[in-house]
Amino acid sequence: MVTPQASADLPTPLARTRLYEQVAEQITAWIRQNGLQAGDRLPPERELAARLGVSRATLSQALVALEVVGVVVVRHGDGTVLTGRHSESRIVEAIRAHADRIPEIIDIRDALETKIAALAAQRRTEEDLAAIDASLDAMAAAIEHGERGVDADEQFHAAVTAAAHSDLLAQTMREISSLIRETRIESLSQPGRPRNSLSGHRAIAAAIRDGDAAAAAAAMHAHVEMVSDVALLRGDER
């Protein structure tokens, strides 16, 4: 009698569905059941959490996951707004695909942006410094108004890239900008992260202003490392 290899008969372990993934599925099902369309708003978080029977922290993580895969967009003062992509039938797979991409996005950001920061320190003009300062002011103002500062964060990194005066590096950053924005949304949704991110920006800006390429590269590396600590990678359950 032939005994089959034990490894050949073992089923592949099922991936555990995290609570925020289940909630994300519940939200998309609720959207479809209620016929909501692009531009419609979800109920306030407190009300939605009560309807779903989950904590606001878990709901918040589910909404961030839906935002990074493009189902909703969070607008300060306007709540959580549907984009029209809520027909996504495999939402958990989409969320996990995003999470799987994060480490590679982090790697390419670290490789490119540390070099960009060093070049910016060597090549920046007064106009470049003014643009960087404007982005810092914009992010500080956004945070003071209770926002995450996603657009201002993007503005800062774009200003630093422009200060490097490398067309090829700028083109490469544009090509991966949508992927970086996914991680930016997730990162800036972490508690306390917007202010910490702004502090990192200020350290990078100071090194660029001083013309210190090594310090600028080191500050950018530390910044990318810090903003890369996100719940979707840690697998946090709230």
C-alpha cells in the first residue's frame, strides 16, 4: 500500500479574517443594501459603530482600510463620502492586497527619497526652500484644524523632490504616487502620527536648508521608517 506524503495531504491554512476586515465587509454590504451612490455620506462614526455593534476604534480602522482601497474618502467637515467603488465584492482581498504592497512601497520610498533629500540639500534654490516652507505651514494649519494633513504631506514630499532637480527621479516618484498615497492615508490615520510626521518634515527641511546632504538623507530615512509603522502591517486588533 502506498502511503501518501503527509505534506501533500495537508490543506492550506485559512487566513484569519480580522475584525476590522469583517466590519469593512459589513459596511460595503450595508452600502449596497441601502442603494447608496457616489457622493453619498455614511452616517457619523458614533452612529455607524452603534448600528454595527463595534467599537469606534475598530470602525475607524475599517474606514481607513476602505479609504486606502478607494471605496470612501474622508473629507474634513463633510464626513466619510462614497467614491462609487462600493460594488467591490472581494473587499477583504483588496485590503490584503494593499497590505501586501506596503513593504515594497516602503522599500522604494526609502531608496528613492533618501537620495532625493540628499540631492535637494545640494541643489535647492531659494524658491525651493520657500515651497518647502509653504508645505510645512500648510500641514501645521491642517493639523490645527483637526485634519490629518494628507494633501500637505504630499505637497512637502513633492517640494523636496522638485528641489532635487532630477527629472528622472521626479518622473519615477510621479509613477508611484498613487501607491504612496495609499500608505500616506493609512500612516496619517494612526493616532498622533500627523504631528510626528510634521516633526520629521521639519528635520528634513532644516538639513536641506543647511545644505547638509548626509543629514538630509538620514532625516528622510528616519522619517520613512517612522511613517511606515502602520496598523495594517502590524495586524492590530482594536
